Amino acid sequence: MPQAFVTTRTLRFGDCDISGTAYFPAYFDMLNGVNEEFFAHIGLAWHEVIPRDRWATPTVHLSSDFARPSMFGDVLTFTLTLREIGRTSVTLAHRITCAEQRRWSATQVLAALDLDKRHAIPWPAGVRAVLQDWLVPDASDGAD
């Protein structure tokens, strides 16, 4: 059954500029942490897969829209949906809210990368099967 992965992050002091407003590069660091948590949740923990299987999932495309500022101490809810599985990539939609108010959204493409040859590879069959369980092709990225 298609589903979304949901997790939270608290906006820390180090994630903000001097005014206490979220600093957008920190958002992208959080997004990477959410991706890492998602892959661990589906049984593909990066700290195991990368050294053992010698493949990784670098970002090859990222677009984002910022709707409202977030402030130091806000608890952000990250909702990740998998929108497309290609031969060597996946497209993720991220919706980030605080108290059910949209703060920002992103569309991200990750590629399967052979770490030794440094080029894209087809998803291993077992990985593709796990990802397929999370596919929500008509999911909105929440850009209202």
C-alpha cells in the first residue's frame, strides 16, 4: 500500500540566522537527514549499504519553494512521498509543515550511484521492490 514517511525535526539555534529565522542551507541538511532516516526505515540504512554494497544515493536535482519563515524552536513535520522510480533514480516529494501550516516544499531526485565506478546504476532488484511499496505517483509536493 502506498504511503508517506513522516518525521519531525526541531529547528535548532545552529539552523538559524542571527534573527532566529531558519537558514535555508540548514533546511537542506535537515532534508538529507530525513532521506537517511527514510532509507533506514525501509531497511536500507546508509551506514550499512554504502560500505557493504558500494552504492549511494546522491541528489542530482533539487527544487524548493518557501512559503513562510520558520523560527528557532519550531517543530517541523517532514512528509516524504516517493513519486517516481526510474531505472537509476527516484523522485521524492517533500512537504514541510509546522502546526499544519506549510513552511516549504521540495522535489528531489536521487540517483543510484556505483561508488567505485562513479556512475549511475540500475536499482538492485531488491531495492526497487522495497521502493515500489512506497510509490505514490500522483502525490502532490504540497506547493499551494
